[in-house]
Amino acid sequence: MEFRFTKKEEQFRQQIREFVKENIPQGFIGHRFWDEQHPPSWDFGMAIAKKLAENNWLTINWPKEFGGMGASNWEKAIMTEEVGYWGIPGTSMGISGTRWVGPSLMAYGTEEQKKKYVPLIAAADPDGVWCTGYSEPDSGTDLASLQTFAEQVGDEYIINGQKVWTSCAHYARWLWMICRTERDVAKKHQGLSLFIVDMKSEGLKVSPLKNIVGGHVFNELFFNDVKVPAKNLVGIKNKGWSHLMQSLSYERSGAVGIVGTLQRVFDELVQYTMESGQIEQSDIQQQLADLAIDIESARVLGYQAVWKMDRGEKLTYEPSRDKAFTDVLHEKLSRLGMDIIGAYSQIDVMDKDSRWTQLGGAIEHMYYTSMGIALAAGTTDTQRNLVGQFGLGLPRSY
Ligand SMILES: Cc1cc2nc3c(=O)[nH]c(=O)nc-3n(C[C@H](O)[C@H](O)[C@H](O)COP(=O)(O)OP(=O)(O)OC[C@H]3O[C@@H](n4cnc5c(N)ncnc54)[C@H](O)[C@@H]3O)c2cc1C
């Protein structure tokens, strides 16, 4: 068992830190979902994404022909960890693009789809920004119950229905979407298909939804006879559920990045506690030590998943295990942070430049986003169900 990175990998980590020094303002703490709800940060994120793309770092592990550099799983993990720690913005190209749309298209898209869409994401082109339409008003955890219907008429599909919680739809050029394509099915997981939808399509209405702090990340999408060319079907018609499971595993993986973010906020909190003198209190010391153990444990779990991928093994329950664990850690860290910074934690979350804001607003922002993080990409409960089923071999409980 080797618990060290190679010299080459350590050098790569240093290169990323040089990039951070040159391009990210000192003291910058990235917040999850901050870029998306704060227009100046979105523009800054897109500019950083462009610079990363110029180094082929935005999609580092993608094949060279699609704008990556064919990096190893470990190099990708180092990049993800540093992105999380330094809060390098813009790296997901609208939450979806780099993380699951590109990998999904490369896995099961047509050659034409790969050539048309994937390089735009890797190049950080504004036409490479995607959003994702899975959830509907009555279908979240029970996603297979979704009702939005795509009816094939000749060489096009006509879509009617509604999606909700569509992050970044107001920035996106394309929508990655699941629809029902067959109503008469034995099981609700059958008869579903994935599509690429042009966000400029006639009949598609994007309506903003404000989140808990008044920020605009989410949208509702209304489809009224939206026409989509048949060539925009992705994968096999009516077999969309199994494709979707693959895409969701891309979405849920990458725990090392989340650990990077948790570590950074934790480090800043420890520093604050030392400067404020609260470090003298033994209960605070105990709670910080407890969190340090948790964060280190999460990192080791994240590395284990990378190690497995590096051996060519398929991940099964690991992304769910890691998401369930880090969901809880977000809440735990932000609650302790709120206790430590006290009344300062009541500053308006959207005003991270207030002179009273501590730690760049990271604690109060994490406190509010921890609720959403526990829902997005499948709730913490869903992840526990999946660990039970696929990790422990328990009978399906839902
Ligand atoms: C920040 C954020 C970004 C998002 N972005 C997108 C996006 O871009 N596109 C998109 O399509 N969706 C997006 N979503 C929506 C997200 O996928 C859903 O919120 C999620 O799937 C949960 O669905 P729901 O909100 O309907 O909750 P519900 O499914 O109604 O769940 C409510 C509660 O019941 C529990 N529960 C439900 N069923 C079970 C069960 N069988 N066993 C145990 N517990 C259960 C859940 O764990 C949860 O606590 C986003 C959500 C958030 C918070």
C-alpha cells in the first residue's frame, strides 16, 4: 500500500497552485453555487474556465481529441481537490457540462453528438454551458414517475410538460433532459429517454425561482409543443433510465473536491478561532478535532474510490457513500462555524463583501447551501438506500 503521490503528481499540484496565485485574488474563498447566483462571479468563473481550458485543464482527464489531456485518475483527483480547496470558480461550466454531460455524451452519445457538443464544453465556450432537466413538480426522489412527454412525429419529437429546480437554465445554451417516450409500460423505469434540447427552442419558457437566500440559481421550465430533432435523442430510445444511472454516478463522484472545500473552510475557521482566542475553550478544541477526523476520513474514502477507478474497477455504492458522508459534514462544519463566529453569521449571505463578514461569508453560505447539498444529485436518504442495496446487499427498502 503506497500512501504517497508520485513526484510528478506533486509537481502537478504545485503547477495548479501557481495558477491560483496568478489568477485568483488572495483570500478568495469559493462558495458552492455562489458563481451561479451572483452574475459578476459567473463572469469571473467563465473567464477562469477559459484560462483553464487553454491549458487543457478544464477537462483534464478527457481524451485529447475532445479537448482534454488524457490525464490519469490521480491527476484528475489532484485537480479536483485543488479546485475545491482554492474555490477555483467556473470549473463545471453551468454545474452540468464538465461533470456529467460531457462524460455521458462520450460514453453513449452518437459520433455526431460527441463532435458537436463535447469540444465546446472543453473549450469553455459560452455555447458549452448546459443545464439539466430531471426533476419535475411531482417527481424528485421518485424520478421515474416523471410525466413530461416527448412524442415522436416523423423525424422530430414534440415535448410537452414541466421541469423544476433547473440550475443555470438562465445561462445555458443546451438542456440535458429526460422525458417519457412510452406510456404503456410494465414498470415506470421503462419508456424513458434522454434528449439534447436547444434552450432557444420555440415554446420553451424559462421562469426564475429564487432560492432560500434570495439568489437565482434555479428555474422552472415549461414546454409547450417544443420541437426537437430526432437526432438529439441520446442513447437508446426507452432505455434512458440505465443511461441516467451512469450519468448520476458521474454527478455523485468527485468527493475529493468536496473534501477540498471542507478542508479550506475548516482551515480558515481554525485560524479565526486562534485569532479570536476561542481556541482556549476545550469544548471548541474538541469539536474542531472531531471535524478534523471526519474530514480526513472523508478524504481517505474519496481516495479509495479513485484508487478503485485507477485499477479499472467500476464504482458501485462508493459515490453514494461519499455523498452521504460529506452531506452531513457540510452541515456539521457550518453549524460549528455559526457557533464560533456568533452574531457575525447573521450577515446577509448575498453580501459577502460587507465589512462585518467573516471568512468571506463562507460559513453562513455553507450553512444555507448545506440544506440544498443534501438534496441535489439525490438526497442523503437516497444515498443511504443505495449503500444499503449495493454496498451491503440488503433488500431494496424503497
Ligand atoms: C442545489 C440544488 C440544485 C438542483 N439542481 C437541479 C437541476 O439542475 N436539475 C434537476 O432536475 N434537479 C435539480 N435539483 C433537484 C433535486 O434533484 C431534487 O431536489 C432531489 O432529487 C429531491 O427531490 P425533491 O426535492 O422532490 O424531494 P422529495 O423527493 O420530495 O424528498 C423529500 C424528502 O423525503 C425523503 N425521501 C423521499 N423518498 C424517500 C425514500 N424512498 N426513502 C427515504 N427517504 C425518502 C427525501 O430524502 C427528502 O428528505 C436541485 C436541487 C438542489 C437542492
